[in-house]
Amino acid sequence: MAFLSDEDERKLVQGLIEVPRLMAATLAIEPQIEKLARDIAKSKDVLYLGRGTSYPLALEGALKFERNFVYSCRRVTPPAN
């Protein structure tokens, strides 16, 4: 059986406490998100960039986009600075 350290538990609880605030902030910018989605929907191609831990997220985003919208997506790792 695995146990959380007190510090890890504190971080997880703090993250859960933040969820309602983050959801409210996201809902507050819903019109901007909708406009961005409409702009992207007009595009012929989409480029997903991801480096490090964001790379798998970029791959998954591109895959979902291709499946849902039948568009071509490029998956690349940008060069490190």
C-alpha cells in the first residue's frame, strides 16, 4: 500500500481547492475561447508544438483534432533555446 507524505497530501488538497476558482476563470473567458475555436475551425492545417512533458500532450491534442475535424496536423518538437 502506498502512502502520501504530508507535503504531497497538502499539495493535492490545495489543487482540489483551486478547481472551482479555475473553472470560474475559464467560464469567464468562454466568449474568447469560442472565438478562438471558430478561427481554428476555418484553418486548413494546425501545428501542435510540445517540448519535454508537453510533447505527449501536443501529440494527443493533434490526434484528437485529426479525429474530430479530419484535418492534417503536424507534430514536431521545437528546438531547445
